[in-house]
Amino acid sequence: MRAFRCLATAAVGLALAVAGAPPASAATWKLEPIEQRICVDPDHGNPGAYFVGSVSGHWSRTITTGLRSLPPGSVALGSTTLPPGSHENPPGSKVINVFSGVRIGPAPKGEYVSELWATDGEETQAMPVRIGFQDGC
């Protein structure tokens, strides 16, 4: 009986410690927001453009990146993969360590909001990137 009480006390203590711990998916890295806009001709698009990003902090899992919600006829061409590591931006600046290529197809005039995303498999973060279709670009 005494062993049971000790075991029960230890289990309660462990449960309280686990309950107070931060969730396993709490990111220790951040996709820093960088305002970006590209202007393209509505009739021709752009055969080879890219958007950039800056991931800062510390990560123990590989971070993959990409583009999503692209205008119709546009295709993501590939993005940076960051192996486990860390990166800190100097105060007041952002060092680019993510590049994401895109082929932008022709589209009607207007502005499209796509996203540059980064994920470590548990946490996904994204920032808007704007693609403007207008004459005279």
C-alpha cells in the first residue's frame, strides 16, 4: 500500500510538471515579415522571379519553405531548405536566408496576395507576398 501511495504521488507530480511545460510544437524560430511586391505585365507574366525571407531563432528540425496561393497559371519553382541550426538577425536588419522561385503566368489586371511559408513539420508560419498585374511594369 505504501508503494502505491509513493507511485501515485510521483504520478501526480509528473502530471503537474508536464501540464506546466510548453507545448512540443512551440516554435523557437520565426519567419520574419518582409514586405514584398512584384509587378508583372498581365499579358506575359514573369518566367523567373523569386521572393525572399528570413528565418531567425533556433531549430532542431529541418525547415522547408515554399509559396502557396499563387495566381492561376503560376508555378512555384523550388525553395530553400534550412538544416537544423540557428540564425539571429542583427538589430534593425534582416539577413535573407530563404529564396523561393516562381514562374508567374499571365493573369487579368489586379493584385494577388500569395504566401511564402516555412515549416519544421510541427509549426508552419507564413507571410504575404504580393503579385501585381498591371501595364507598364
